[in-house]
Amino acid sequence: MTSHHPVNGLDDVVHQRVRLGILAVLAESTRADFTFLRDTLDVTDGNLARHLQTLEGAGFVEIEKRFERRRPRTWVRATAAGRDAFAKEIAALEALIRRVQ
Amino acid sequence: MTSHHPVNGLDDVVHQRVRLGILAVLAESTRADFTFLRDTLDVTDGNLARHLQTLEGAGFVEIEKRFERRRPRTWVRATAAGRDAFAKEIAALEALIRRVQ
């Protein structure tokens, strides 16, 4: 039984609510900017920055800071590893839902 | 957009991986004992105890310690509020999965 419960297939890096949200938004578009992520996920700048850092550290997102019209803008993209990790999380959640229904 | 992303419907108390696992196990049976939860979710005693305390503090589980055959045994049950919170989490996860597929 031990390793077979579906929650054991969940990776804390991806499962955490805000990080799951970031990867979900990035599953719908090639990139998203910091402000859009912050407003969509309803988090503070600091909170979003911290979770982006965790995802970047795991190799799941790439962060690009640049100037557009003389203003700083931060773009975030999912890496191939990030898309894989997100797909695995969704599969584990589906297994969990099937099990409890 | 802000409040409409499905991850905004996830409650951190319930969403956290180990706590989600506890409530998932309790969705399948009226009660579970500490050892069974620990082995099923593959966590340490201390980790499980901490997450049970969080769920108990939120009113989502009831914990009963008693002696059976002169040995201490800890039983855990989901409360009605715990079952409701788990059902809401599952519904939010289903909405998230529908959205990204």
C-alpha cells in the first residue's frame, strides 16, 4: 500500500498551490509576465517572487528580465522539465480523484 | 480574471500533500489509525502528527487516543466540515484539470 496511494505521486515543488497555479497559467501560454501571474493568482509580489525562485531552482521555469519601452518587465516561461512535472502532477491528481470517487 | 483561476479555489490547509492524503484516506473509510496513515502516506511520525494537528485545529478531523489490549492507539476521523472541505478541494482540482486540458 505504502507507495501506491496517489498522493505519494505528488511532488511538493509542483503541488504547492501558488506554484501549481504558475505552471497551470504557463500550460495555457508560452510565456506570462510577472504582473499577469500576480494578478491572476492573487498573490503579493514577494510571495510570487519566492515561488518563482523555487520553480527556477528546480529547473521548471526560466525567468527573463528586460526593458520594454524603458520599463522593466519580467517574463516567465515553463521549461520542458516544468511541463513534464506539471503533466505528472495532473496525472497524479486524476488518479487521486478516480480513487476517491 | 483574478479570483476565477481554479487554484484560487484551493485551500492551503486541505491542499498540502500530506493533509490531502489524510483526508483522501478518510474519504474511503469512517476512521483510520495513526500507524495506517503513516505507512500509507509514507511519512514520519512527527510529520504526520504535525499535519493531523493542523487538520484538527481547522476542525477537519477528530483524534481519539485510547488503549486497546493495553496498547495506546490513535484513531482519526474526518468531521463533516473535513468532508466538505475535501469535496471542495476535489471540485477545484477537477476545474483545474478541465481548464488545462
